[in-house]
Amino acid sequence: MSIQDIIQGKKEWRAHVARVKALPQDYRIVYKEIQKYLFKVGPVELTDGTGLLSGIVDLFEEGASSGKGVLEVTGTDVAAFCDELIKDSKTYADLYQETVDQKVNNAMKKATDKSK
């Protein structure tokens, strides 16, 4: 990653944050919770730009401009809303499960090789 890429990424992130700050308060609160949730359990690609997060801001801007409350946009189960957004994405939980499975399989293989 070049210096120019880093600078461009920072500019894009600042513009994204400015869009979030322009949202009504209820939307900002829910956005921050969605952001926290996605950073904890979300897709591996989440750190590659702001695509998913920008899409959420787009959706929120549309909802706010049409006079809807944020929970009318997301539904009352915000975590389920997030899960639906990332259902086809590889998550950190998936990576962790793969690592655990590999370790168990390797340990089992070693145990069976020793018993032969």
C-alpha cells in the first residue's frame, strides 16, 4: 500500500464520518452500534474501504429524508439486520472456526498416527 493509497483512504473515511455526523441522532446511535457489531463479528472485507458502511449510510440517508425512524429502516432487531447484510460474507468467526477445526483435525491425526 502506497502513501497515496493511505492518504486517499483517510480522505474517504473522513468524508464517510462527515456523512454519519449529518444523520439525525437516532440514526447516528444505531449506526455506531452497527459499526461496533460489524467490527466484532463482521466480514473480513469490512476493513477494505467503506463499501458496506457507506451502503448503510446511503440507506439511512434515504430513510431519514423520507421521515422514517431508524428502526423502521432496520427493524427492531438490529443485530439480525447486520447478520442479514453479511450473510454471504466470510466473517472473523468463520476464520476462527476454520482454525479450530484445523487444529482439532491435526491433533486427531497425530494421535492416530502415534497409536499405530
